[in-house]
Amino acid sequence: MFPKHIAHLKSAASDQLLVMAWSRTRELTDKRFMTTTISKIHVTTGSRLHFGLICSEPAARWRFGGIGVMLRQPAWHLSVTPIAADEDSIEATDDICRRIRELLQRIRSRHHMTSLRIEVHHEVSLHTGLGSGTQLGLAFSAASELLTHRRLQEDPFQLAQLACRAERSAIGTVGFARGGFLVDHGESNDESLRRQVDRFVFPDDWRFVLTHPENSQGLSGVQERTFFGQQIHMPRTLIANLEQQMLREIIPAVREKQFQAFATSLENYGQTVGTFYAAEQGGVFAHPAMTQLADHLRTAGVSGMAQSSWGPLIGIPAESQKHGEEIMRLIPDCIGSNRLTTMISEPLNTGATIRSTVDDASGRSLL
């Protein structure tokens, strides 16, 4: 019985920030939809890689900026159904259930919503470097907008505010709406100015090999807030170095589809930004097994290894699916006592997909 309406969140031809419109051609002024009811919402998001937050002084450029890319897998796939009940029904793992209940509490402080049946069909591991919390929060913010206002909030930053996300980085927020390879220029001192996030199409044939130790998580929560609360800033020379790598090497390589240049410059960027976080996370890579793996892959002639966010996950670019499979064969199942989880992911050059089933007053589904 679905999909009935589809809001596929992708960039407009003008490459301006997408206005996330839900079935603009079927505005609620259409008499056929004046008495409709949304009976179910399906949301599918991707994951995001973030290759290191730039910590400049408050008045300097690139504050909390950086680069990242959206990936098709792992993905959140969840469905939300309004129900006549006294409480929500959530089908998910225990950790995800707790996270969803926290999200719903925040959202209900702003929106009145009936009880919901929530089914999480596919989930993204929390605190591994994939930006899963932001994607989940934005998915529920979008669903709540549809349920309460019959439309999607046009500004993804408003969705993020509803879910208490995008505290520092904007990569995951804009990535939810637009996908692609993203360059976040950071916070502006002028609050009247929209945050600048440039988006580029990431080559569809390229892949990322993702790997991390099982049952291991990166810095998050209180520890992360404590770190940033110390107001530790990168030296200006380091920021200038990162800026040059982004603008003169990484972005041109993406735009011109120069794979080897991209892989080499991405690894250099990861190493450079990793030196700043090394004291907090224990090295350029957060987990010693990932340090050993990177050394092993370099010896085998592979380049491009870069940690995402606080890790422990690292992403390794591949020029094709076949190349990705070749890299996977070089990655052992275990390093020491650490079993590794490894997969190949495609780039995601569109935003999240939101589908809704709409019934009329008699309960019949409408096309």
C-alpha cells in the first residue's frame, strides 16, 4: 500500500540549499486531501563520514568546520505509525529504544503527537563514527513535522534544532537533506548569516571500505562535551594547512574524479587533523587496532585511510566495487583480540527518503 507520497531529499539544479518540500504538487489546499490521514511514515537515511572537526578560535574562520561524505550503507530504515494507545510501542534494540524515547521526549516538548508504533528495520551503530545519532534525530524530526503539520520543515537546521543536533558540525544535517561530499565552512560570527556548507557530487563509482573493531566506541556524551568545553584550539598554522589540503587538493580531486589524488590527500588530511586529537584519543587513530591496520594496508600499497569523527571506524576509499573487494581481502578478521567489522559502502548523492501512506476519511489509501 506504499509509497503514496515521496519526498526524496536531493539538491536542486541550482545547487542551492534544498527546500525540503513534501509533495508540493499536492498541497493540502487540494480538496481531495482536506480530510486525509497519514497512516504510516517510512524514513530511510544514509550514514556520514566526517574526517575531522576543525577547532579554531571563536572569531576565526572554519570554527567547527571540516569535510565529510554521505554513504548509502549502513542505513537507518524505520517506520512510524500513529496508534490509539496510552504509550509508544518501539521495536528496536535496547540502546536504540532508549535513544528514541529521549528523542520523542524532546520533540513532544515542542509538538503534540499521538502515541506511535515505531519499527526500526535497519539501524546504524551508535558512537562508531557514522553520525548515526544525527541521522536518527533528523528522521524523527521529519516524521513529527509530517504528523503534526502535514509538511516537512523547509530548513534542515530547524529539524536539527528540534532534535537537539548540529551542536557543532553541520555535515550530517546538510547531508540528511542533500547527500554528497560536503565542505562545512564552520560557524559564522554573524548570526544573521546562513552557515555555508558546499556540496559536491561524489563519484558514483567510488566506494568506501568501512572497518572498525566490534564492541568498541569513540568519544561521546560527557567526555566529548568536556573536551570541547576546554576551549582547546588548533594552531593557526595547522588550520591553514588543513584549509590548503581541502581547497587545493581534496575538493579538486572530487570534482575532477581523480581517485589517486583524492585518496592520497584524504589520508594526509586525516593524519594532519589526527595530530590535534591524538592526545585525547590515544593517537591519530582512536583504536590501536586501526593504527596497526593502517600500517598493514600502507605496506600493501593501499592509501586513503582516514578516521571518521572520534572513530573508531576508519574509511578507506576505493576506485570501484572491485577495488573495494580487493581492499577487503587485505583486511584480516581480527587484529590481536579485536574482531573487525568490515563492509563496502556506496556514496549517497541524495538526501534521506521519506515515504508516507495517506488514507482518506473512509480509511481508503490514496494514490
